Amino acid sequence: MCTLKNFLFLLLIIFSGCSQNIANFALVSTKTSSLNNEYESLGQIEGVDIVYIVIVVPLGTPRIDRAVNNALLTNNADYITNTTINIESFYFPYIGGYSRYKVKGEGWRVVSGGVSPENKFQKKIKGYKPETGEPIYE
């Protein structure tokens, strides 16, 4: 009976995955953004970068910047605040598993009337604000 308990304990260790908190950031983005624009909250968003392990060979290395970029692109966000980054892994011997970075936080996007750095150069300037000197776009 003792060997059965040891065997079950060993199986529990083998089948369990692992998750670790890597970092917490106040603001994170892979895009060029100006914080002078007006932004709206998208709520909680998340993104992942996952790499699979086949037998014993990983098919790459997960990267944090790809996980952040995935969160921004899938939610059409410009940056993420109150961000947590975790690494999760699972491996079953001789079959495979995965390793992934998971990014979670509050997503923000430029208000539709605002000027983002991407469309700033596509709009024509019709004048400048006399008080601040900022351009007024058409």
C-alpha cells in the first residue's frame, strides 16, 4: 500500500503544472503612444505567447513582448496598466506540454476623436491652438 501512495504522489507531481508571477508593471506597451491623448478604458484584457513542447523538444521560446503585443492587437488597445505577467508551464513526460507567458491588465485605447501617433501624420493640420501651439487636425 505504501508503494501505491508513493506512486500517486509521484503522478501528482508529474501531472501538475507550474505558474509563477514574473513581473508587475504600472504601464506597458509595445506601440508608440503619446500619453497626452485622451484614452478610454477597455476593461481587463489579456494576451499570451505560447510555445509547445513535443516529446522533449521545445518548439521555441516564449517572449513577454509577444504576449503584450498579442493583448494589444487582439483588443485594439494602445497600452495596458496595472499589468501582471505570469509564466505557466505544463509537461507530461515523453508526450509533451507547453510553456507560455500570460499578460493581464486594464487596456486603454485612444478615444475615437483623439489623435493617435499612427493617424497623426495621415490627417492634415488646419491650424494651431494659440494658447498651447498644438496642431488642430481636420
